[in-house]
Amino acid sequence: MNYLSHLFLAENNAASRTGNLLGDFVTGRPEALKDHFPDAVLKGIVRHRAIDRFTDSHRVTAWLRGAVAPSRRRFAGVISDIVHDYFLTRRWAEFCSIPFRSFVDECNACLREHLAILPPELSDTLEQRIEDDWLGHYGTDEGLDGVFHRVALRHHGFSPIKDAVQDLKQNREMFEKGFEEFFPDLVTWVGKLGPEADALI
């Protein structure tokens, strides 16, 4: 659910960005999705899933469980993923030469271009998400609080996530240290994956 990071790690084209985002919205094996998405988009979905596996297995992900309240600890991976987007937004210029607002506008345009293949959960709400600046508000405590509340609404079992901004407020230094150790590792690892055109689907 760390949408911004996946868009940032995509290749610089509309199909890749769309596919890298869709990894959070579609399920199923790649071969079962071939009739629903163009190959270039499907390869972005494959890249998204590879990034998720790397993230789940990284030492920092396990370490950051300690920054999450016990009542929410089973969601620690989701919470830390979203908090990484918080720090990526706040430290954007360290990682990307494109101004943040320009990048967000480009990503929104990519999704509009691929509106016909987006799942209803995204296509039916895309314009409202864009109006609400869904990709641009991660970088404040208030904006992050809104993100956690929206995630909590996705399933009744997710309700503990709605108060997760408190974990950031109470353990900000720990989360930022985790970001500083994890995100450069992720960027380096993605750089070694090679072109998405080589992805196996």
C-alpha cells in the first residue's frame, strides 16, 4: 500500500508506472492476468511483487515491528511500508531530480491514460483520489493519519491501523533510521533487476 514508493521505483513510462501501482489492486498469477493487461503493464505488476518480497525479507522490516504498538503489530509491515512513503515524500530531493509535484502530476496522468484497464476499485475513484491529492499528502502527520484511516476502511479487520500515526509520533527517530537503512538498499536492488522487459510472466 506504499503507492508512492512503487511509482517511484517503476520505469519512466506510463505502462510501467501503472503496473507497479496495480500490484496493490490485483491478485492472481501473472499467466492468469495476461488477458486483462498489456504485457508492459503486467511486467510492472511482476516488478511490484518482487519489490514486496524484497521488502518483507529485509532486516529493517523485522526491526521496525518494535516501533509499532502491540495492538497493531500484526500490521507492522503495512504500517512501516506507508511510513516509508512519508519519509520519501519529505526527503524526495535526495532520491529524485524531478520535482515532487511534477512527479505526482505525471503519475496521475499515467493512470488516466490507462483508465480502461484499471480495476473498478481504482477506476471508479481515480478522479476523487486525484482531487484529494492521494499521492501528495503522505509527507505530513495529518496526511499520513488520513492514509491510515482510509486503509482501515478497506476491511473491518484492518480497523487497528486507523491510529497508526501514533506509532510514528512515538517512534519517529526509529522509523526514520529504518528508512535511511532500508530505502537506499531497495533502490540499489531494484537497479540490479534489469529492464522490466526481461521480467518473466
